[in-house]
Amino acid sequence: MKPPTDINGFELTRGGIAIPLAKGPQHLLAYLAVHQRSLRRVHVAGVLWADGSDERAAGNLRSALWRLRMAGVDLIGAHRDYLHFSAGVVVDLREANSVAERLLDTAADVKGLALEDLPFGGELLPGWYDDWIVLERERHRQISLHALEALCRRWADTGQFEKAIGAGLAAVAMEPLRESAHTELIKAHLAEGNPSEAMRQFGLYRTVLRNELHLEPSTRLVELISGLTAGRADSSQGAEDGILSGDSRNETRVYALVGKGHIGYI
């Protein structure tokens, strides 16, 4: 039996064949999946079936557990008043968070890793809007973003620039308004010796930030880019100042790349 999949949607399979579950059992498995500890039955029932009385919530929980047993899904263990996943159950969300923790450990070796093999970029249970999942979805998003930024930085530090830029682009695609993601990507371009790419990325970020939030990049990021123009000839200074100050010609070019109403990065 394939363990519950939470990233990019809920899925439970056995031997490659999907096991259909009703909403109640799905939510029960998903709730236990995002928590790495035993939970009291009364707490689980109260969260998942908060609209009714305590008695009705407890009845819904018993019904969900019974439906799982009838479907042959033996994933949940019980001890007294507590519920937990049975030993040996692996959840993709937990694996993703574990990988992220290792990537954030500066002592871990990341040279042999490949971005396409890492469990980042997906959304946690898309289409689910319960209060408990909204918080967990944001937590997973933040963990993924920090992991991608760390990969971008560490791969750049080891000279793996193609991989570093790929990780930076993945972080920017996940959150186009996140300055720390753009900053790591810009630094990767600079480390590779491509200041023009760094300035172009800054221009993309500045334009999107202005259009979406009517804000400007931070002074720290502006100073990072401004340092590239120091000592340049006057003939090229005007074009570079356009990127920093918001020259309309640069914005027109960026709009042509980004497209109205859509954020894209080439």
C-alpha cells in the first residue's frame, strides 16, 4: 500500500491501484499525516467535525475509522484515547520536511543532489480550505522556500552554477514577490560572472514588486546592484541607471517578457 500523499493532492493506493475514500476518512488520514505525534481522539474529532456537537463529532470519527477498516486501510493505530499512524507508514510531507532540514544544515553535503529529485514546489492539499490545512500549507511553503534558497546559495558556493540558478528560479516561481529568493538568484548570477543577468533579474523583480504591491526593492538589494555600475563608462551608465530608477523603456521590455496579468521568468 502506498502511503498517503499530501503534496499536490491526497492519494492512497495499493499495488498501484487507487483506493477511493470518502471525505471523512480522507481528512482523518491527512490530519494525522501533517502531525508527527499521537493525537487525542477528542481533539481530532473536534477539529475535523467542528460544526456539530461533541457527540456528533465523536460519532463521525468512529464512522471514519470504520470506513477505513472496511476499505482494508490499516494505517491508524490507537492507544487508549490517542490516535497515530501505524509504525512504518511514510508520508511524503514528512519526507519533504526532513529533506529540507538536512538541506538547511550547513554541514550536510549537497553536491550530489539534483533539484528534480527533491520534493519541493508542490502545494499541500490544493483545494482544501479547512482552517487547519491553511496553516500547514503555509508552513510547508515557507519550509520549501527556505530550502530552495539554501540550495541556490550552497550550490553557487561550490561552483555548481547551473543547479544554483535552477534552485533560485524555482524559489522565485513559487513566490515571485519574495525578495530573499530574488537576492539568492542574483548572487548566483554574479558568482557565475554574469552581471547582466543579475541586473536583468533585478529589473524583473522591481517591476513585479511595483505592479503588484506598489513597493520598491530594499536598500540592501539596490546597493548590491548599484555596486555593479561603479566605475563604468558614462556611455553605459544611463542604461544601467534606467534599471535602478525605473526607466519606462526598461519596463516596456519587461512587460513584453512577463505579459500583462501574468508573472513569468525566462
